[in-house]
Amino acid sequence: MAYKLPFVEPGKHYNNLKGEIDTAITEVLSKGDLVMRKQLKDFEEHLAAFVGTKYAIGLNSGYHALHLSLLAADIGSGDEVITVAHTFVATVSAIVHCGAVPVLIDVGKDHNMDMDKLELTITSKTKAIIPVHLNGRLCNMDRLMAIAEKYNLVVIEDAAQSIGGKYNGKSAGSFGLTGCFSHYPFKILGGFGDGGAITTNNSEVARKVSQLRFNGEDRETGEYHYHGYTCLLDNVQAAVLDLKLKHLPNWIERRRAIAKLYNQGLSGLLGLTLPCFDGEEYFDVYQNYVVRTNKRDELFSYLKEHGVETLIHWKKPMWEHKGLELGICDCSETESICKEVISLPMNTELTDEQVSYVIENVRNFYVTCD
């Protein structure tokens, strides 16, 4: 159906930047700079500077950022990797495809890793932790890094939803051995196809991932060092992402302003939990604005009837998908979240009037319910 207020507006997003985007793409195509040329190197340099790391390596998906990070950290057969049960399946698939064993733990009220459960889950086989900075909010990285240091564990950050987010002034993707980013079209920094990147301060990891992404080859010498992959970020996407990166700080501030409008307009509704979490040390960027309600399905239908498109992420816990063969997990918060969460429209193209329309309809739903 055609929504009065769609969840995202990619056409409007393009038209707002049409001149810059068309110029960037035309430059790539007219020069024939299609593979591993200046545009990719520029984007990598600028992304590393934005995140605050020495290196960034462009890849063709957030999944490959996770997978190659694990390989670069020598995670393999029999190793246990702890991550959260409430995440996109790619986080766990990357672990499985390395031959390692995913160990899923629960999340807290902010949808991020429950640090009280983390240390209790570590065994002699644990080799790495993948915290997932979900919805634009970072995990408690002070506690996580202290635990990782205590047990000598690798930390690989899944920052696919949190570019620009910070914890105690430090950016997502700058804490662990690597930070893993997705540039899928509807991410905060999205391209016009799939894309991803890692950030790191480790020169050996940067070298290994750079070779693994292009069939294991050292492009300068022609020597093959690994049986690698074909998962390079192409120059067209790199050029688009590089120009968008310049706008990212303003886009983040707009998302935070929209979240503030939602917070103000939706506060006080009995039974509706807003993403308002404690902690001045957190700088949230709101990839998603996720509310919780035990009337989730009814709210979804009501908003749809009134022309507001919303999304429900992960309607059932990951381990209930039998094909993934993950066994049974004791993650009660994850189970509750899957039954209760709904994402309201959140994108930089939203006007204040559109946000007010969403708020009006959510409030009307609760009046109707009462």
C-alpha cells in the first residue's frame, strides 16, 4: 500500500543530494575508476578519521566486516564467541561460518548486552566477544572492555546500527580489535546497494582484511597469501558514501532532534515504553526509534490503517528458527522484546509535521484502547 507517511523515503533522500551524488558517480564512471581506486581510498581515510582509528577497510557488507574480523583474529573451529541473542542473524552467521561456536546471552532494558550475564558465560573455550550496539546506542564499553582484558578476549564491535554513536566521548568502532559497519541503503550512512567496512588500530588486521577481501591477494606484489573472498567495496559506492560522510554529523543531530520530539510527545502513555535510557556517558544516534508495548500488533495495525508505516524487527527469537540450529536459549528479555517492539518512522527526511502526525496517531490509539 502507499503510505501517507513511509518508514523511510529513499527517493526524497536522493533528490536532496542529487547534484552531489550525480557528480560523484559521473566522476567514477567517466574516469573508469571502478575497482580499488582513489574514491575507495579517500572514503577509508575519511571513515577512519571520523571513527577515530588508524585504519578503515571498505567491504561489500556488514556481514563480511564481521566475518573477516573473526578470521583476522584467528577465530576458528571449536572457539566460543559470545554475542547477544537479540541481533540480526548476520552477527551469528559470521561466527558459524568461521567454524566457531556462537554463545548467545540476553540483553538488558536498552536492548544491548547484559553485562551481568557476560562474565558468567565465559569458559576456557571463549575467545572473543561481539557486542552489538543496537538501534544507535552503544553497549557499556567500560565494563565490557574490563572483562575482555581480564580474560584476554578479543572484542569485535558490531556497530552496524551505531555509526557516530559514542560512549564516554569515544566512538562506536574504536574500542575493540575491529569495529564493523554496515552501509546498507537504510542505515544512517547508507549507499545505493550493500556495503560495509571495518575500522581498526591494528596494522596486521588491516593488512589481512585488505587481502582477504580481494581473493587473498596483495595488490602491490601480486602474491596470494590466503584463500580469500570477493567482498570489496566498489568505487561507485565508496564515492557516494564519502560525500554522504560529510553530511553525517548534521543527519545525526536531526535524528536526535526527532527522537526528542517523540520523547516529548509520547511521554506519559501508560503501557508504552520509550527508548529513554539513563547515562550521560551515552551519545545515541537513533538508527531506529524503538518503543515497547504489550499491544504491539494492535498498534502496528492501527498505524497502518492511518497511513503510518512502521517496522517490527525479529518477531521471534533467533533460536526459534530451526534452520539455524542454535538450540535453546534462556534469554527472557529477548523473548519479551520480540513480542513487544515496534519501530516508528526515523529518517532525516522526516519533517516536524510528520513526526507530529505519528505522535498524534499513537496517542489516539491509546485513547481508543482506553
